[in-house]
Amino acid sequence: MITLEMLCYNLPEITANDVYHWINNQWLRPEKKEGNYLFKEIDEARAKLILELRDHLGVAEDSMSLVLQLLDQLYTTRRQMRYLCEVISTEKYPDVQQILRRILDDHSTIEIN
């Protein structure tokens, strides 16, 4: 875990005020101990993402919450898909594997009108 000062040192494009603003908007969710914020690796990665969205992709501040929420949903879905692929491809969960294969077989063909 790193401090606010170290986060700003690692990411010189941001200021402490930027970070406080992102925390207030709940874009970053660091731990708070003894009145100080402590940031995990995931927080630093998210700060980099916010910078990329803001500075390089031109995402406006009033759209940032929505964009971050959609990205969070995408990452969650990807994690779930990796888990499902693991379950389907291994013999660790035979009952679940059989159910999932049946579901996938039933929905594998998509008709386009």
C-alpha cells in the first residue's frame, strides 16, 4: 500500500486535489487509516485509467462515472467468463459442467430476423 504522496509521485500527471476529487466522486476507493489514505495496486491502476480516459481519450468529467461503471461491468463479465470457461474445460465440477454445456447447447444458435 502506498500513501497519497507516493501515488502522486508515481503518477506526476495528477495532483493531490485530483485524487481527493476522484475519491469524493467514488472513482477511487482507498483505505483510510489514522486520517490518511492508503492506496493498493488496484487503486493506482484505476488512477492511471482515469488519467488515460481524461487526458488521452477526452472523456468529460460528467461522463466519467458512467464510463467507469461500464468498464467495471465489462471487467466483471470477463472474470465471470474466465471462470465459466475453466469450469467447462475441467473435470473439477462435473454437475455444473453438464448444466452449463446444456445451457450453451440450447442457446448456441442465434437467429437473425
